[in-house]
Amino acid sequence: MRTSILNMLRNYPNEYLSGEEISRQLAVSRTAIWKHIQTLKQGGYEIEAHPRRGYRLKSVPDFLLPDEIRDQLQTKTLGQQEIFYFEKIESTNNEAKKQANLGCHEGAIVLAEMQNGGRGRISRSWFSPAGKGIWLSVVLKPPFHPYDAPKCTLLAAVAVTKAIRSITQVQCGIKWPNDILYEGKKIVGILTEMNAEMDAINHVVIGMGINVNISQEEFPLDIRETATSLSAAAHKPIPRLPLLQEILSALEKEYHKVIQYGFVEMLDEWRELSVTLGQTVDIIGVSQKSSGLAVDIDKDGALLVEIEGRIEKIIAGDVSIRPHHKENLL
């Protein structure tokens, strides 16, 4: 009902719509309309009420609310049936895995204004302040084999990078395996987790932490030199809602393309957007460190690094990589 009321008010921008007209079109009482309006106001919508003229929508809150997300969302599946929204949560990925285990639809998304237990790869924490980023997890149920699931991280990186460039014009690029950088600083981290059997995927959860409107001074000291935000890169505030809608649209397009045609085209797009290929990188394993030239990724998404004349295949779960600095040489 509240969605219907919002849609009606949106159809009359800068005009009043009488409570009588709303109740007539929705076939409910004016008292019921008034109660829904009060709920919307409590949720942050600024709705002006005039005794004789009716209601007028003046502004919407800077929250990633389900009704606002669905308005003008250009997807068929992602975000259309189930949006789980939280003002504060420990981890959107944990909640998405819970909902997936409970049988949520493919394309369900989990959003939070703030995370207090956000995490990246290898259980690293992720700074997720309230209202300053997009803390998002998406549930997919892909038809491909479990060994292809890790490439969902690459797929998401391609989609998010293209969406960011389209909406903000910030020319970010992908650092293998799961980060998006601007001028060497991290603005996005991606974490993919899978639930599968021997030969079938039950679900994949793709978590994305996107630093949108965080000032450089707000980052904790331990990451201030290595992290940044889209607003810092663009030198202006970035509206979160259209960016989120574009990310969901781009992710759905890439996902459907992979299902229909396979991963070849997506991997080529990843190569074009990469800031890792062609760079000398340090490869940091559990008990050793080496340096080499990142020359390509293979069909499985593994990084191919030339080390002392030989090509080594680097698996994301085995090592971390970082840009090479001379002082890091062994």
C-alpha cells in the first residue's frame, strides 16, 4: 500500500494530491491513507499535508529503501522480489546466506546502512559507516558447475566497475582478485561465498562493499593511506541510489550473458578493466614471498605471473598480491 501511495505522489511532482483521490484510487479509507502517510514520514519521507489540498511529496530520505530502489530499477530479477533492508547489521553476507538457506528467491538482495562486522577476503574487516557507502549482498543460483563459482567475483568486479564509470565518471580499475581501485587506493571490495554439492551450486552470495561518500579523514588510520571513496575521487558527493540501481542492472546483464554464452567475453572485459595485468606484483604466501610480472588470467580466472622466466598460476585462495615496491624485494 505504501508503495502505491508513493507512486501516486511521484506522478504528481510539485502538486498536491487529495486524500480523497488517493483513497478512491486505492479503494481504502482516508484514515488508512493518513496512517500510511504517517509511517512514510517516520521513515524519512518529507510529505507536506495541506488541510484542503491534500498531500505533496517534497523529498525522499538518503536511505537505500526498498521502495526507492524498485522505483526505476531496470532489472528483471535482481532486487525485484526480495529486498532485505537493515539500518544496522553485522554482515550483509551473513544475512544473505541465512536467507538463501531459508529458500529466498534468486536475485534477493540484502542492504544495510551500516555494518559493524563487515568483512573482506581472508576475514579482513571492512569499514562500513552509516549512510556513507553501499553495503550489499546478492543471492544467485547459477546453473553452472561449482568450479566456475570463483569467477563470480570477476563477473561482479566487471559489473561494478562499469556501473561506477557510467554513473560517476571515476576511472577506477580492477585489482586481482577482488578489489576495485582508484589511483592505487581501494574503493570496492568483493567477497563471494558459495554453498554447493559435488556437482551443483545451491547458491552463491556476492558481497560488495563500496565506499561512496566517505571523506579521507573518516577512514581509520590503519587504512587511510590505502583506501578512498568515490566522492573523494570525483570531488563531489555521489548519489547512492542511482549508483546502486546501475550496479544491480550491470550485474544482472553480466550474469545473464555468462549463463547464455559462457565466461570468455566477461574475462576479456575483465582484462580491459584490470589495473593488475602488466604490473610487477609481490606474491605473498603463507611461508614465502616472490615478485613477478602479472601477464594474464587463465580461463579459470587464476592470475598468471612470470617469475624468473617461468609462468606460475596463482590461485586467489592461496596468496595475496600487492603492487611491487623495490624495498619489498627479497
